[in-house]
Amino acid sequence: MKWILSGTLILLAISYSMLSTNVPEPWNPMPIYLVILGWVTGYFYMYVVPAIYIIWTSLVSNHNRFADFVFAAVLLVAILDILYFLSSWQSGLQYQGKQHTILTSRLNVVCFGAALFLALKAKLIKSKPLTYSANLVMFCILSWQAFPYLGEMP
């Protein structure tokens, strides 16, 4: 329960940080789904990723294959993020600029590399605290860097 509470507070802080800028920046690239949710729901967007984290972690953390689920989830999100970058690369270069697009993509590689390393290590050594860490890192990436907004600003 302490992982869920602590993780939720961390995710809320990361989601809230998107308010610190009105335009995407490499250190605050505004995940596209949070931008869309922000347009549609106002400040409600901040609660989406933490709510999914609470539900996901509550459902899978007591399962004996928790580490497998987390590894698979991190791998799936990383692959989807790569596909997103491949499909959005040109618009990122056009609207956000070369430096922003390249730096954001590199940050995603580093972040997902760390999450995959943690998830694989947790799975191999069967460490529940490390699995919780990998799970939280994945959700932090989802709140912060994954699927950055690379389109034209309204």
C-alpha cells in the first residue's frame, strides 16, 4: 500500500509539472494524451495516470507473476513509444524543432532503457521492491516523457 500511495503522490507531482510551461520543452515535453485530456477536461488530466497506476498496481502487485506483467508492460509501452516517434518524427522536426525532437527522443531512450533494465533485473532476481520500482518508473515516464507532443501548437 505504501508503494501505491507514494507512487500516486509522485505521479501527481509530475503530472502537475506540465502546468509549469505553455509549450513543450525537452524537460517537459507534454505527453500527447495528457495535452488532449487537458483540452477536454481541464485540470482533470492530472489524475488520469495516477488513477491508472492505482488500478494497475492494485490488480497485479499481488499476483505471483507481477514481475512478468511489469516487464511486459514496460516493453509494450517502449515499443509503442518508438512507433509513435517514427510516425511523428517529421512533424516534430517541423513544429518543435530538431534540437527538441532529438533531445526528447534521447531522453525517452534513456528512460525506457532504465525502466527495462529495472524490470528485467527484478524479474531475474525475483525482487518485489525492484518490481515496484520498475512499475513506478514506467508510470513516471508515462506522466513525463512518453509520447511527447510533437505537433503544431494551437
